[in-house]
Amino acid sequence: MAPSATVTATEAPTRTQLRGASPPKPELRTESLFQKNNDEDRFLWTYTEEPHRTRRQAIIKAHPEVTKLCGPEPLTKYLVLLVVLLQTTCAYVLRNTPVLSLPFLLTAYLIGATANQNLFLAIHEISHNLAFRSPPLNRLLAVFANLPIGIPYSASFRPYHLTHHKSLGVDGLDTDLPTALEAVFLDSVAGKAFFCTFQILFYALRPMFVYKLPLTRIQLFNVVAQVAFDVALLRFAGGRALGYLILSSFLAGSLHPCAGHFIAEHYVFAKTQTLAGRSGRGVKSEEAKNVPLPETYSYYGPLNVLTYNVGLHNEHHDFPAVPWTRLPALHKIARDFYDELPCHKSWVLVMWQFILDPEVGLWCRVKRKEGGRKVGAGARAGTNNEGWKEEELGAGEKEGKHIPGVK
């Protein structure tokens, strides 16, 4: 039997500890929580269930009042309208400004990237049907929020993202996971710096290489609406206006403080993991015995104000039907569950450590071989319920069927 590596919540794994081990069969002893495939595969493989479903059940049992927090947030649609108008106005104002000028570049970085990151996360929020009670209205609002981003993606993002919730860490299903090819070629300081600089492209292109979605009516509408908006902007404001929006989207997913959330949410940080939770008490060694390695991290800093509280990521994965305005209330009610979990203090420091720390990189993701399914694709392959479901992928949700991760 290959050597195993037992990991606790207060002892971070190193590559030396895990090198040489192979994934155990599910019936092996439960102490072997995380193991390696081989020298070439240094992802953190686990055969435990993803933690959020279990914690959600425990929180509801201890604090049943949290279920009252679920449901749409009316404020979201007004914020989306405001940011779309802001970006459209900035694009028009800069229509005659040289692209390589300081005013153009500073506006794109300070205002444009922040605004488009806000729209990315508005679309994330809307994908959980948390702007309206009507699913079709949520789909339409997501397409509207997509306009200043310049490239159509909101309709495709939704099934991929809901699959991320339903299949957290499942190899071949969770498109938030880096591929082995990425991890091999970017396993250096320069490689990780390249990844952080161009991470928006990795997140945009990776899903299509993992599995492809069928073209649906809402996706087609997303493309048509975006092309019409871009053409209109080109005609009435010129190429620099559209260039401003595209540059803003790129910078929003590059070396920008708000972009740190992409890495902070699910990468395993050895040093961060050993820190105490928000209470500062930490976890006693006897309590941590056989506790799975945290695979979702929250951030409670000021940038949450600009990003729909996406930093409260453990809370979001535990209760995807709770909107952004009520996530702090969820944390407050269930703080006995959240205060001891490792968390990040700064998204900027997250990117800094990710690039420079040799023990942190694209390999530092928890992966599973089993569990989950594609949202919109029916059951897992080999069952009698294969096939894509239009009501999950598109604008219908016919017959009142519920979407995984959405109340």
C-alpha cells in the first residue's frame, strides 16, 4: 500500500509529506483524509464529503432561524443599474481620450476594474436567483449586468457556477479547479505571477475545456444582446469607449485588489491555515484530530463592500440561498460555527503569498473523484437520467422545479 498522509486542521500538508502517496480506495481507513496520486499529481485528494452540506444541516439544527434569511434582495437590481450607468458614462466620457494616456489607464484600473468586478459578482449573486423571485427576470438582469463587461458570459456562467456548488472539488465537474496542465506549467514564481495577471482568461476559457454546455435560448439571447450593445457603443462612442470596457474587465481579473477573491476562496494556504479563526482562539490539537483540511476560506475585510460580500465565502457555500445583504447576519447568528474557521485578512496579501510562497500554488486545491453532478446535465454518466435540462440551463425553470443551490 502506498504511504498515506493524514492532515489535520492545524497541520498543513507539505509537498514532501504528500509526495509518493496514491489515492486510496474509499473503503480505506478514514484517517487518510488527503492523499496524492503520484509525483506528478500534487493536488490534495480526498474521499470525504464536501463540508458545506454537513455544516448547513448542523447550523439549521442549532439555529433554525437562519432559514428566514433566504430569499431575493430587492436592492441588487438598483445597484446593477447604477454600476451599468456608471461604466457606460465613463466609456462615453473617455471616447476621445488616448488609450495609453494616464487618465484612461487610471480610470480603467481604479473605477472600471472595480465596477466590472462588482458586475461579475452581481451576476454571481443573480445566478442564485437572488435579485427577483421570478427566474426569467433574474436571467434578464444578468444579461443586462453583463453589458459593460463587453463579452457575453452570464448565461454560461450560471450552470458552471451552480455545478461548482453542487460538485465542489469534483475532478471533471468543478471548473473552478485548475487543470493539471496549468499546475505543471505555472509551478513557479513567474508562472504564478502570470496566472494572477491573466487569471480572468483562465476562468473564462477553462470551463470549455473541462466540459461544454449546449447552446440554449438564454445563451443565444445573451450573445445577441451583448453584440448589439457593443455595436451601438462603437457607432455612437467609438472604439476607445468599447476598449475601456474590455480593459476594465481584464484588469478586474488581473492584479487588482478585488481580484484576490478568486484565489482566496478555495486555494489551501498552509500558513493561513495554521492561523486562528476570527476569535483568535484557534483549534486545540485534540479537537483537530481527523478534521478535514479547510477547502473554503472567508475574508471579512472592507473590500466586501464593493463585492457583494463575496468574501463571506464559507457562509455563501453553506447557504447559497441567502443574499449578500444577509450574509453578515448569518455569520452573526452562527458565529459558533464560523469564528474558529481559518480566514484571510487581506486579498492583496493572498495574491502576494500565492505568488511568492513555494508551498502555495495551483496544486493547492482539494479534489475529489466522486460526488456531485453537472447542473443542467441530469444525473451522472451511467444512470438512467442523463441529458441536459432546459429548465436548469435556460430561462424557464418550468413547473417550479428547484435549482441546486437555490431555495
